Amino acid sequence: MYLSGELDTVQGKEFEAALLTNPVLRREMNLYKEVDQALADSEVLELRSQLNALHEPMLQEIEANRTKTGKHILRYSAAAATIAVLLGIGFLSLLKNPDNIIRKFYNPYAMTMVTRSADMNVDLILREALSKYDSKQYREAVILFEKVIKSDPEMISANLYAGISYFEIKEYSHAELNFNKIIKHDDNLFIEQAEWYMGFCYLMTGRKEEAIKQFGKIVRNKGYYSDKAKDILKKLK
């Protein structure tokens, strides 16, 4: 391809000559350059491969009956046509896909010291829950964390781990309930974390405006997550 230097000298000159005499092809080439530049960001390299996969079958059919020079010209026309369609259906929204933000900024909260229960039986369940959480067995973990919360409602840390476990198994409404308990409690060490993960719940349930407000609040509070929240806002707006 011309932009990636795959054409030989003769083919390159032929293509450049075609660009000079064909305004439609020239316009499509400019569009391709713009999108190619947008796709240079490492976090959307996957989208670049998706674009290639979309227009490759089209190219194969066209190239079967064209001359060599025509092939390369039509390659760009097909690519540009594919990109134009994507732009028409909301291509820019794909660049801001919540999944891209989740992949870059989200990580389950690392297991740290938690408050132990005065009840030995509850403490045993908590230890088992944390073990499940640490081994990423989130569905089993959330059942155990809920048992702990039911027996000891003041176990705020259990709400955090339960919320993240729910998030991991895509039960976002349940995750929000746990995070809200922490935020409303307003006297614990896990409020910042709960607010951070609440923002991801909003993203994954399509509530972009609420996510923007949530991450904006985190930025204003200038806490541990403020810089990351600022980066997320840039991608959302």
C-alpha cells in the first residue's frame, strides 16, 4: 500500500499520477490519512485491525478482475469507503468505547488488610472470601462477601470487595449498591475507591454523563485517582 511503502517505485509513481488527475481518489486518500493518524494511538490498534478485516474481503473481490495499477487505486477507494461508512455510523464513538477505557484504566482493587470481625465464624468466611477474590473466583467470592456483610453490616471493606466482584461478573447494579453503601457511610477508608469504581459502573451501563460527573468529582477532590480520572475525562469528552 502507498502509505505503508508497499508499492514499488513504478507503482508508486503511477499512483501519485492518478492522485493528481483524480480528485475523488485524492479526497479519499486524505480521509484515509486522517483516520490512519487517529488510529496510531496504541489503545486503538485493535480497531485498526478491525478496519483492515472489514475492507479486505471487498478488496479480494475487486482485485480479482483489475490490472495491477487499478488494484492499488481501488484498494484505497475500498478502504476509504469502509471508513466513510464507519464515520457515518459513529466511528468516533468507537474510539471512545468504554471498553477501551476499561482496558486502560480499570484494575480490580488489590487485596489489602481488612478489618477482622469479632465473630470468629464471620472471620473465617471473610478469609475464604478474600482467598476466592485473590484467585479471581469472583462469583464464589461475592456469595461469601454478602454473607459477611449480612452478619456484620459494619464491615465496610467487605462491601468494596463485593462490589468489585459483582463488577467482574458484570452484575453492575449490584456493584453500585455496594459502592453506594461505602459512599453514604461517609466515615471509612474506602470512599475514594468506591467513587472510582462507581465511575466504571456508570460507563459499563451506558450512563456517560453520570460517569463524567463522577470522574469530575474525583478530579476536584485531588485524591489518589485524580490524575487517572482526568485522563478518562479527556477521552470521554
